[in-house]
Amino acid sequence: MQNKSSILIALAVVLAAGVSPVVAAEKAKELTGRDIVFERSKGNCLACHGIPGDPEAESPGNAALPFVAMKGRFPDRAKLRAQIWDATAANPNTLMPPFGKHQILTEHEVDLVTDYVQGL
């Protein structure tokens, strides 16, 4: 009975906050590296990079190299992560935003993106 009361209280708090339980559950879902790469308010990598072979990568940009054979291009994960964290360290004139340095992405999100991109 106490467990049922706890659930009802939690539901009441969520509803009082004006957030539906479905929306609250969706927000609690952790983003994947792929989610961040595709998310316009986060990584937005598709604005500049194409991902050939992924039919959901619609309207990719061509301002940067496509994500192809990334493990071969960046066999050292640390170098790829550094590029995502702050591309201006290697090239001050780059168009790529310093995602970590400017806190566009968190440390964890940079790690997720690094793992996803390196697997392409």
C-alpha cells in the first residue's frame, strides 16, 4: 500500500508541474551518440557532414568531409575526441564549433558522439 501511495504522489507532482508522464519518461531517456549527431539543438553534425549509407541522414551538408571510414581516419579515439571537443586547437580557422570547450555538449555527450562517429 505504501508503494502505491508513493507512485500516486510522484504522479501528482509530475501532473502539477504541467508535464505529462509520457513527456517526463521521454525526457528521462538518455540520448545516444547518434541522437546527438542528428539533433539540431545539440551536435547538428548533419549541417556539415554527410553520413552515406544512413537513409535517415537527410539533407546533409557538404561543408566538411563525410563520416566515412572514421576508424581508419582516426584510429586513435583520443584524437577524434579532441577534434570534437575543440577543433580550433588543430585549426584555428575551422568552421567546426568547439563543442566541448564552449559547453555545447557535455563531457559525456562528447564521449557518446566520439564513439558513434568512430564507428562509422
